[in-house]
Amino acid sequence: MLELTTLIGSGRERDVFLHPGRDDRIIKIMKPEATVDRNAVESWFLARAKRPRGAVTIPALHGWVETDRGPGLVYQHIRDEGGTTSRSLTQLVNEGILEEKLLKAAFEMAIASLRENAFLIYDPRPDNILMMKADRAGGRRLVLVDGFGPNVVAPRAMVRMLVPPLARRKIDSVRARAHAEWYAS
């Protein structure tokens, strides 16, 4: 059983810890008050979905581990080429590194890529998209670290995974909601 000590992020439903034995991995742990087991949904989805290619990617999933805080889902730790944890689009805007108009452009580029791949999403907020510095020349890559897959495992989600036009329609709906809530200003 792994003992988790280094919290590196926290969302509405999960806490994210650095893997104690591997700095190239993180562990997502469900919060006790969460109403949906996002770890179970993501694990189910990623076992069946084709990984997106293009302008945005998702971290590699490495399976489950038992921890002192309950079962955890192990993912690739998204880091810049220098080794530091990549920052979210929200952090980059708040730090004055990324302008609002570039935030919106990055969001649109990510959504277009996910739509092209018919890769289901439910929460593409800027906190869930990291901008990874991929090389010394300044190359960057967008990584969606949360908010992908269906919101819950249901027959409708399964059908969307099998029928790309339905997945794209759902992505369009999520994009419109996200744009109105987070990117409209």
C-alpha cells in the first residue's frame, strides 16, 4: 500500500498526489464527498476509447494502486521539459504568462482536436488543460488532464463512443456550455 504525502492538485471530486515511488506519475484519489466515481468512469472509458491525436492529448493511464487514502488511478505526470509540473491555462493567465485571447484560442484548438477525434469530454474548463513545454525550442503541447470521457457510464455514453457524429454533437454541446461559462468575456 502506498502512502501519499505530496498533494499537487485538488478538484471538486478528486485530489491529485505525486506518486511516492515514481516522480513521472501521479495518483488521483476520490474525495469522500464525490457523488460520481470519476476514477471508475475514466478507467472504463480509457479502456475502450481511441486516444486523441492532434493538438491536444491526454496523459497515459498506468492502472490502479492501493493507497492509504483508498484506491487510486495512476497517470503520467505532465511535466515541462525541465521537469517541473506543467501549469494549467488558468494558472498561466493568472500569472500573466498567457493572455485571455490566447486562452480562448488554446481552448478552441483543444476542442477542435477532440471533436475531430470524436473523443468524449464533459468538463473542458481551463483548469483541466495543461500547457506543457515540450522542448527547449519553445514547443508546447496541450494536455487535457481531467474532464474527459462521459460524465457517467450509461447506455447513451456507450452509443456516443460507437457513433462519432453523436460524440461530436455532445462535444459541440459541451463546448457551447463551456464557452458561455468560462470563455465568454
